[in-house]
Amino acid sequence: MPIPILSLPAKDIQYALNCMDTCDLLAFSLCSKRTKNLAKSSNRKIDPISVEAYDNSIRFIIYSWGLSQPINFMTSSDSRIQLDRGNGIEFWRKRKFTQSDWIAHFLSIFNESMIDQLGINNVCPISNLDNVKQIIPKCQALRIFEPCSTKLAKAAILKLAPIVEEVEVYTNHVINDISLFLSCNLKALVISDWINPLKLELSDLLVLNVIDLTLETANITDKELNRFLKIWMKGNHRFYRPKNITLKLSRRMQVNREEVFKGIQYRTVDDNYRLKRADGKELLVLVCRVAFEFRVTFEFR
């Protein structure tokens, strides 16, 4: 005999919600405004939501308690979602729901403010990037994986940078005009390209607008590093947004510390070079060798 769950006392409704798996809780939340609020109030804990962009569709990957494998939701342009909970494919549809509505609903039910990770590779055409930008309001990190063409990687960074806080690029394709990405308003940027090291120049460091930059790997000369440090030392009260820069140099690059700090006043503290300019700003520089590679780190204070 069916039991009208909404007629139960509040503590019994809560018990019933706690007994539901994550998929059933989501299905329950779609029934009405009241069921949505009840599902939201259950405070179901999940791992951060990640998504992957495909051709005209978005795949959600949700890890929840008690599940040995993630739940996969695939939203499509026809306003329905395809669900795979490990024991077969289901199709859900809610009248008038768009892809944006599905995303907003998932975030709301799990009390999340943004998507944690957005993954891009060659299964997402460039033509779909504008749609991705429209339906995902905010994302913590954009990650670009292999296989991914140089053209797609560039387009994804430039188009999606306004909705993400961090960008990580894992691709073995040369990104020639790196200054386009260094000037983006990001909290963090990581570019890993072990086959084709990025050529870095003084002008790139001067336009840098990323708070935390990591390049693996990079090519930059001692002369360019020295010029950058001298310009920084003279920049009294000049605004510079970055807080950390980490450069892992290619194996072909050698760092001559005497050349890098030539003509610059500094003092050494625990293997760090400490620079202090007239306005009180400080810069810690660490030059070290790890295995066969040099690493140069700047920490702005």
C-alpha cells in the first residue's frame, strides 16, 4: 500500500530522505517545490561536482556516500538527462527544464555555489564553448586534457576564463602567444607541456595578471630574469597582482645565480634571496635544482 510521504511527521520524512540514495533524492526533488526544499534541507554530502563538455551535452560526475562508483548524468539540448547509476541507463525529463536549469538544480540541492571542475578535450568542439559558457554560471577550475588541439585549448581558455577561477592545461601542443593567457584575471594558471617548453620573456612577466602561476616547463634566460627583478625593484607603489610564480625550466636551461642577481641588492635567508624595495614590498626568490632541472620561484609579499 503506497504511503503519502509528505503527510508523515517531519522526523519521519527526514528519516525517509536519509534512506534514499543520491539518485532517488534527486528524483524526489524534482516532484514539486516542497520536495525540492526538503531534499535541499537534508544536506546530503557529496564530493565536489565535476563536469565534462561534449558536443551539445554536459556530463555531470557526482561521487556520494555509499557508492563504489560515480553517478553520471548527461544533459542534452533536448532538455532531458541521461542517468547511469551503474545498473542501466535511465532517461529523466522535466517540463520546461533547460540545461541551465538542470545545472542550477543540482547545485541548489547539494548547497554548492559553483561547479568544481570543468573538463575539456577534443570531444568538445569549439562551436560548443559559447553554449558551455552560457549554461555554467561559475566554475572553480577549467582543466584541459589530452587529446586537445592547440586551437581548442586556446579558444577554451579565452572564452571560459570569465567564468572560472583557475585554469590547468595538460597538453603537448605549443601555445605560442602565452601573453594572452597571462593577462587573464585568474586566481591560478598551470600550463604543463614537457615536450614543448614555453618561451618566456620579460614582457610576459610584466603583463602577468594571474595570482598564482605555474609553468611546466619554460625557457627563460638569466638576462630576462635579471631585467625583471630590476624593474620590480624600481616599481615603488606600483600595483602587481601576482603572489606566486613557479617556473620549472627545461633540461636545456641552466641558471647562473650571479647573472640573475647581478646589480641587485639582496640578502639570503634559508637559501632564499630576499629583495626589499623602497616602498617596503618584499620578494623572495628561490633558485634550486631538482634532479636535472632548475626551478625558479618568486613569492611576492
